[in-house]
Amino acid sequence: MSDGLYLGVDLGTSATKAILVDGNGRVAARSKASHGDTRRAGTGEVDPGPWLRSLTEACRALGPATEQVRAVGTAVHSPVALFLDAAGEPIGPGIGWDHPALPPRCSSAVRMRTAAEAQLVANRPQPATTMALAWPVAAKENPLVAEKCTTLGLVGTWLGRLLTGRVALDPTQASYLGLMALTDGSHRWLPGLAERMGIPLSLLPEVKPSLEVLGRLTGPAAALLGVPAGVPVVVGAADTAAAAYFLGLEENGPPLYTVGTTHVITTCSASPDAFPVALTRSHVLPSRWLTHGAINGGDALAMGARLLGHGRSGDAVARLTADAGRATPDKIVDAPVFIPHVVPERGPLWLERPRTALQGLVPGTESRAAAWGVVEGVVFAARLVMEICVTGNLPPSTPIILTGHFGPSDPFPQIVADAFCRPVDLVEESHLPAMGAAGMAAVASGHPPVSAPAARRVLPRPEWMGVIGRRWRRFAEHWTAVVGRPFPVPVHQPGHDPGGSVAVSASWPQ
């Protein structure tokens, strides 16, 4: 590792992850520091204060190897709107996509867009994809925002300003402000639309490519992180986009299933969708676009763990999943069915309020069957999102790329393979967006690309296929009843006929 290391920082929803890697993808150090206290301000409000603490703790925990860092890359959770003053300091709390004041403003935004603007922006005017409307919300709630704000940005804007003193926004994040020309690849702001929405154009930061050097690490930032001053800092990207870039996601290739606080299904396209069913954004690479389907799977698993008596501790979900892993096909036939939309959902489901139920839990239900029902419900919801996003164009043998923080004996990847009825290519890297950020740092600073980690294939268990097919149909029935709309996709298994007769081969591609 004498040629130096790349620092990747992933400022996530509940924690900052940092990683040091060399050009061969070998990891020198990993770390994680929590900032779970950012959401105490209220629904839809985010306190950015703890980010600085967790960023410093995570980078300092990497140890003396940080002295070998030759470039820094960043990945961030998105979208949270921030209102920065001239010194780059946030004014009051940030506004998250789940803020209750955003939906009515988004409803009125439909009439503000011309047909041409709607096609350029692509995303429908929903809170998660029209975050520029957080400006009038914040300005109304806090007069200091209107008085002192000089920049309306997202999380990456704040982080880049902290590290380099420069203000910018990358296209993967800017896609969610609802004011950027996305589908033509120009990444320009639309001034007429901004004016109609009441957003001062002067507040919008310059959109810079993800793979461009934003600036040099300042002395104060270097002192905080323990990294040499003056090393290049790249513009960076949103966390899921960073992971997709690092894994080389391709058009018509395997979708990426990212497991974290949010569970996200990501696909790649070489042509934009002007009217997407889910969320669409620019790729890290030019002339490519990403589609994301999201569910709040982490929140749902945490609630399920509490309901089944596993408590609220940090290992509650792990214990729930371990219990589910002890289930057998005969024990899950009549297991409870969990509809896991415990908070409003973004695209492609677009649920404005929670829609959740745990049905069939009775006093005689075994704990492993109950746990299976909860975990299966979350994974089935992710499968539903994937099937909506790929619109039936994914051959049954195509695997799913799965990434998240899984222990060596964690049954979750096997449950995903079974519930999706597809092979899973498991990328066993808990810090994948941070690795993607480090990979961007290498390329943007003129060095060879960092090698991506290898994947391990997990196959569906043939003996489970029949019961999974029946469970999928039951999930669809309960989903329709609880959500109050028809199930969005045909209810049949990959490799099954629509009537439900088993036609699955016991062999899968290795």
C-alpha cells in the first residue's frame, strides 16, 4: 500500500461510514460512527449538527493510515434540503422528503411545469423528487432562512463546502430538486420553473460532474479528519449512485438491491425515461441514468422486531432475521403476512401515508414463523418494487446484486434468493457506497480505477419454491386489501406459469 490510499466517506441517514482502500481494492481500514440523533427535531426535519461529530469520529477511527491518503471521495444520503449561510453553516434544521408541508406544495407544482419542463425534469412532482420546494417551507417556518441563506443545497453541498470551502452539487443529487434538466444530460437549472416555484435562482449551487475534483482539502478540514491537507476532494455522488457506479451497473443487467435504512432497487439505462414510474436520476457517468425504487425496509424490520419482542437494541433486527432463518417450509405455510409500509413510501409505490398490517399472528404462532412473516414481507415488498421497475423484462435466471451489512451467518441473503426466486450475487461489503466514493476519488484524481469486491452466489432453495409461490399470492391479496389498490404486477413466480403450477428447474446458473 506504499502507493497511497483513497479515503471514501459515506454520510448516511443514521451513521457515517469511512473506508481506506488501495488501488487493488484492498481495504486498509473501515470505521463507522453513528448520528442517529439527527431526527429528533421533528417529522421531516433533520438536525445536521451531529454529522460533523460522526464524520470526525469515523475518519479518526481509521487510525494512522489516513496519513497515506492521496484523494478523498464522498457519498451522501439523499434527499435532505439544507439552507447554508455565507460561511457554509446550516441555518436551522434541514428539510427531509417526509416533511408534512411538502405534499400540498408538490400538488400545486404540477400546474407550474410546462410540458417541455416536465419532460426535462422527468420525475413526477413528489416530495422526494421536488426538494426545491423545501425552500418556501423553511423560509416560512424560520425567518432567518429567508434573511441569511445564500445556498439551497443538499447533503453533498454541505459536505463539499466543509472539506474544500467550495459550493457545488452533483447531478445525482440535483436530480431530486425538481429544477434540473435531467433527460437531456445538460444538468442545467430551469430558471422559468424556479421562478414559478418561488425559488431564487441565485440560491442554487453550480452543478458539477461527480467525477470532477471539487477542490483541495483545507487545513481546518484536514485537522478534523487526520488527512493530509491539500489532497484533492472529488464532487462525489448520492450513496446508492456511488454503489451502482462502483459495481458497474449496466443496462439490462442485474438490478442492485441495497439494504440499509432504506431498501433500494436500482437499475441502469443508456436512455432516459421522461415519465418514470419510480425515481430517476443522473448516473455518476455521463449519458447514463439510474432508476430507483425504494421502500423503508429498515424501519419496517425495526418495527417488526419490536412487535415480536426483540426490543429496540442495535441487534434487534439481527435477532429477528436469525429467528426467521430457522424456519422451514412446512412451518411458514400459515405464517403471518406482513404488509411493511410503516411510513409513507416513495416511488414506485407512492404511498402518502403508512399502510401496514401483520395479519395471521395468533397465540399459537411459533416465533420462527412469525419472524419469517415479517422478514418475508419486507423482502416481498422489495421484490414488488423490482418487478414494477423492470416491467417484466428480467429473465428468470438473471441474478439480483445484493449489498448491505450482513454477518457471515446472516440468513437474509438466502431469504432474498428464496423470496425473489432468483440467484443472488452477494457483495459482502458493509461500506459499499464509501468504497464507491473512494473509487471516484481515484479516477477523478487521475489514478487507475479501484477494483470492486467479488460477489458470492446464493441460490434459491428448490424445495422452498412451491410454498414461496403460495406465500407470494397471499401477500398480493393482503397488500391489495391493506393498501386499497390493485396489486401492481402479475402474481406468478419466475419460472412458474401464471396459474401457479410449479415449473421451476432445480438447477440455477452458478
